[in-house]
Amino acid sequence: MGKRLEKLESKLQGWMERANRGNHLLGFCALISFCGTISAAFPVTAVVIMGVLLAGRRWVTLSIACSLGSAIAGAIIVGVSHMLGYDEIHHLFPHLISPETWAEASKWIDDFGIWAIFVVGTSPLPQMPLLIFFGIVDDRILEAFVALFAGKLIKYTLVAWLSQHFPEKLSFFKRINGKIRSNQPQ
């Protein structure tokens, strides 16, 4: 798994550098954020950090683009979950919905509703299970999108600001990959 993740990270970085040279970084970051959220294959926070290290002056618009891509993917997850319903999701993912997990997620959704999605969007907690559960029991896709967008916007703007203003604190990314080339002095 480690080598595949390393290859993915290297390819992602190369694609982002190419998109930055062609002035397509914002759209590419939104697309990659969408893909990362819909597949849960990699954290979107890494896309935000790498994007800001490549194009530091655009940290605000990068955080907006990544938030938008992630929120659209989250809304799709909610919508598809609602269309499939409990039985089909349980058939597709039998280990996802245990009775204990269902009870806990239902309690969160009953107690907090859309606010649960907002809170999970701002936090490092995994959002996929909550979005699936929410989609099963509720059909408010637009509200889920707005809550997720707002939560992700807060989270990614904070990450982008930290990446822009304290890049030396993120030098461990350079040591991990060794290839990040910033357009600004470090």
C-alpha cells in the first residue's frame, strides 16, 4: 500500500505542477478534491496544502475550489445513498452498517441533523459514513451540500492560511516527497 500511495502522491504532484503552469490549478484542485471525496482515496487537505505551496498567492481561491469540489461530491454521496436506501447499501457494504453503527449514526442525525454534517466537515473525522447514513434517512441534498461546503470552507481556509503563512512548518512534505517546488521563497 505504501508504494502505491507514494506513486499516487508523486503523480498528483506532477499533475498539479502542470496545471499550475497552465493556469488551470483552481479547476484541477476542485476536480481532485471531488475525486478524493467521492472515492475516499486520499485526504483533500493534502491537495489544499500542495496547491498553496505551488501557488501561495491564491490560497483563498484554492480553499474555495477545494471546498466546492468536496461539497459537490458529498452531495452526490447523500443523493445516491438516498436513492439506494438502507437495504441496497447494506447489501453492498454489509460491514458498514452494523446495528451499533446504525444506532449511533441515527442518534447523531436525530440530535443534530444538518449540523452534524457541518461539524464533520470542519473536523478531521471521516465524513463518508455520516453522509451515507444521512442520505438513507433524509433527502435534504441541497442543505447537506451547503452544510458540507461551509464546514469544508472553514477547514480548508484555515489549512490554506497556515500553509501560506507558515510554509517552513510544512517542510516535512518536502522531506517526504522531496519534489515540491514552490513559486515563492521559503
